[in-house]
Amino acid sequence: MARPDLQTFQHGQPARIGVLLVNLGSPESPERPAVRRYLKEFLWDPRVVEIARPLWWLVLNVIILNTRPGRSAKAYQKVWTKEGSPLLHYSALQRSALADALATKFGNDITVGLGMRYGKPSIRSALEELLDAGVRRLLVLPLYPQYSATTTASIFDAVSEALRDWRWLPDFRFVNHYHDDPAYIQALANSVRQHRAQHGDAERLLLSFHGIPEEYFHKGDPYYCECQKTARLLAEELELKESQWQISFQSRLGPKKWLQPYTDHTLAALANNGVKSVQVFCPGFSADCLETLEEVAMENHDVFKEAGGERYEYIPCLNDSPAHIEMLAGLVEQHTQGWQTYTNEPHMILQRAAAQGASR
């Protein structure tokens, strides 16, 4: 049901630009009931799991939601902090830092909101906050550098569904991807360089991206190709030889074949083949989360060591680093071209409306 004030229009309200940052989301707590609610929302999304709904309902509710929440809750407990979910913590820092950067560039005419595709704060609640702030021009910025229907398109679905309640729709723009944006590649390269300046180089740099079922790629999802391009551009920027880096895919779920090579299998093979040191970086994640902190930094560390590896290092995500925020501000500037010239004179608009008989 629509909020009553979503139908409200006030002539004198300042018209602002709104930027909505969106990421995946997290459960409200690392306890089993909260994790179960989160997984139910996440895994029921038809963009994420492309299986006939009646069959998937049975599998999800009878099997997965009775087994996976307990295991996932234990994993979340390993990475949960006093600030709560790492992903939500870093996303909030990104929102605040981006708002400051945009205020420096454009003054106070841009409002930054934060929504999660699953869990809280929801996309709907974030959009309502932007509406309350007087946003009439909306840029949605999914924090997924590489496009996939499972992530970016799902955000578009959720935004579209929420906007169905708005009587007066804003001008709307949507950032599909930024996998090859020069500033993004530079920010990634700087992060690797900074880590290596402090800890030294490793024999191999492994670039681990979140996986998707292979059949989605064959159906036309460009995600695999965009991951490959990101990795290639990053390796070129770092001036790495082919023998010094490689790409892999993590976080597979279920029995289906996912994008390969798999990260855990790759790490075991590297150690078995005599590679003693490896550094793992996750360019597809804009903020550290369960998949990077528990799976890559912890679980895969053990995989590599147990297979005979000696030195394993995880390079953190870009998070709220200055280079990352500067890059995001550049994306906003690029995708709001022409909007900054918008003349915002609410007092004059109100005067003209009152002369025509408007009450507000």
C-alpha cells in the first residue's frame, strides 16, 4: 500500500538530485532466525535462482531453509563486529563519504541515500527518504562494478516496484556497470600497490570474483566477460606478467556448474604445484562482506595452507578508501551531466503557483 504522503506535492519544495547507493544486504543479526529471513528473501528472487517457482518453492522451503541458515549464521558470527554487519558498516561509511565529496563538488543540491536489495535498510525505505528530501532527479548506483542479471538487474526490478507507488515519478537514470572505468581500475591498482608496499609481493595475485551459474552466461549474461576485462585491465595497470596473476570465481551454491575456475580449487592447485605465496583480491566486491571476510580471508586461507602453501594474504576491498569514493563521485558527476545546471528557485515557483490559485 502506498504511503499517503507519496501523493503529496508542494510547489515550494526545493527540487534536488538524489543518488541511491545499493548493495546486496545482510541479515539483521548473525542469529539463525534473522539469517533464515534474509536467505528466504534473497533466494526467492527469480533473478537469483532461475528455476520454476513451484519446484523452487519446495526446494527452498523444505530443504535449504531448514539446513543452510544454521551454517550461514555461524559464518556471519565469525565476521560480525560491534558495528554489526561488515557490509552495512562499510556501506554506511561509503554513503557518508560520498555525500561529503559531492557536497564539495556541487554544494548541497545532491542527497545520497542507501538501500539494500535484501534486508534493511530496504530500497523502498531509501527511496522514501529521498522523496522526503525533495528529490526530483534520481540516479541509482548499484555498487556492483560488473553487470549481472542476478545483481544489477534485480536492483532495477526492486526500484521499479517501489516507484510504482509514486504519483509523480522523478527523472531517472541508472548505472549499469563500471567494470572498465579508468578510475575504478586505478583505485584497484592503488589498493594492490599499497598492500604490496607494506607486505611485499607474492608469487601469484589471484583475482576472485563472485560466481554465477554457467548457464546464465550461455543465456547471454555479460558478467563473465566483464570480470575478464576488469582483471585484464588491472593486470595491465600493475604491469604483471601472465604467470603472475589469474582469475577465479567463488561462492557457488548447489549442484549446478558455476563459472570456473573455482577459487578454492585454484588455491589448492597452486599450492600443489609449488606456489608458496599468494595474494587474493576481490575486485567485484565494493565492500568487505561475508563472502570476502569469511570465505576468502578465512576458509580459503586454510585451503591454501593445507595444500602446502606457506604465505596467504587477503587484500581488503576498496570499502571507503579515498580513491574509491573519488571514483564513485566521478561516476555520479558523469551520469548526472546536465542535471547540475538545474535552476532551483522554490520561492519563485511558489509565488507563481500561488498566483494561479494553488494553496501550497
